[in-house]
Amino acid sequence: MASNLLLAPEIQLSYDRRLLQRFRTNTVFNKFGVQKSIPARGGVALSFRKMEIIRPVATASTTTWTSPDSTYTDGSARLLTEGTFYTPTVIASWAEVTATVRQYGQAAYISDLDINQALDPQISSYVDNFSESMTELLDIVTRDVLLAATTIQYANAKASASAIISGDFINLLEFRKAVRTLKGKNAKPVEDGKFVALVNPDSMFDLQGDSNITNVWVNGGAGAKQSDIFNASFKDLPHGIRLYESTIVPISRASGYGDVYNTFVLGAEAYGTIKLDTMPAKIITHMPGSSGVSDPLDQVATVGWKANHVAVILNQSNMVLIKHQTSAYTGTRAGL
């Protein structure tokens, strides 16, 4: 009896109709911004406005602000004298940030033969995949805006990104420095009393090996917190940091060396995103026969997505961008 019998043709054509899962990146950048929308006939631009801080600086006061805001108003709060009118002296200033919504999209042609004869369902597969692609693209758009952060922290107290070398890893100390900076600017936490950090998986690996983090869980008290070291999510760190991990947290090229990793530490209202109420993101399909004279034999369908989106930094003081190395660096991978 032959030992290498081939499957019959009809059995070869049998296959698992449950398509393999697509392993896309986690989308994290559009979770934490101030979300606004523009109503019908409201144009495509929106202004975020705020009155700047009015400081209660007393006359002849020796008070100084260790971390002054970029813009604020000194209001001379005075001791009042009974029966004497107080003359108002404060003239507040306003800050305004304007952003204009832009459109994004992708589409594909599908032939009538593909629709009717392909082994796998074509339209539904494209719809599912494009839905994921749209979410990922809009996250990347926001990510690229946040790379313009001006509060930069270089790991291991280096002076610039080009000075960062192997061993300048992200760790609990770097997060403590970032939180100190945010608190010094009076930034507020994002969720559950915690500041949010967006990290690359390579950065997460180094944090999981940071003994200053694991020792807190192992030695920090009875039972409950010790079990966190076995929690696969590895989400909440000591000192008020919550981690979110994604492969689109970028790696940049620094002049004079190799890759430099970026980690974003966010306070509340650091940035905002805008959409148009009347034009929500959607999947668009056109079946064969819907194109008129441009498809005279009804041979082509299309499927795609269209969305509108913009992101803008609202408060540079409420975000710290940490630049560092990781133990996973093996060569040039900039631009991820």
C-alpha cells in the first residue's frame, strides 16, 4: 500500500470557511483626547478656546511660581478696606487653537467573478478589513500630531535624542520624572486618578523587567497587589501611571545614532479630536451594475471607507514625550 497517497481533488478543495483572524495593532491614540464634533452647516474648522489662568498674586507678595504656565494673568488680589470700593484690575487673556477637519479613505475594485465564484466571501471580508484599516489610520493621524509635543524628556538625563545610547531605557524613574513635570504644570490625571502612558511593546518588555516596579508588587503588602505581577495586562504601575501598548507608538531616527523610542505620558485635555456630525465614518459599497456606462458589462464592484478626522494639541503642558532606547534595539527600524 502506498505510503504517500494524495488527497482526492474534491477533498483538497475542502477548507475551513472560518477565516483566520487579522492581528491588527491596538488603537490607543484616539481614546484620550477631548472629542468634539461640528454640526450641519457649521463649516469644517473648530476653535478650542479657554480663558487663561488668573493667578491670585497679592500686592507686594513674595510668591513665585516654580512651574509657571506658558500664559497666565497676574491678578492683584488686594486686602479690602471696609467701606472702600474695590476697583477691578484684572483683564483676562484667552487662548485659542483652531483645527480643520480633513477626509481620508481607501477603496478596492472587486470583479463579478470574485464576488460569485471566489472561495472566500469577498465583500464581507473587505468590509471587515477596511473597518480595521480605517480605525488604524485615524489613530496614526493623531499619533503624528502628538509627535509635535514640546515637553521632551530624554532618558537617563541625556541632553538630546542623538545622545541617547544603549542602556538609556524607559523605567519607573523616567515615569516619576514625567509625572512630576505634569503635576508641576497642574495637569490632571486622565482616568481613575492616573496619568496615561502610551508605549511600544519593546518598551513594555523593559518595564516588565524593572525591579523597581516588580518589587513594589512583590513586597508592597498582603495578597492583592502581589498578584499583579502575574496579570497579563500589566496595566497599572506604581505612582499613578496606567499603560496602554501599541505597535504604532513610533520609533524615530535620531541624528548620529540609531533608533529612539517614543513614550507619551498624557494628562487630561492634552489634545483634542474633531469630526463632522453630518458625515460619519462609513463603509461604502457599489455592486456590479451601479456604475452605468463606465462599467457597461456589469463586471466591477467597489468597496471602501471614508472618514473625516483631525487632531490638535490643546495643552503642551499636559503632555510629556519621553525619548529613550530599549533592550530590543537591533538595528535601523526607524519610521514605524
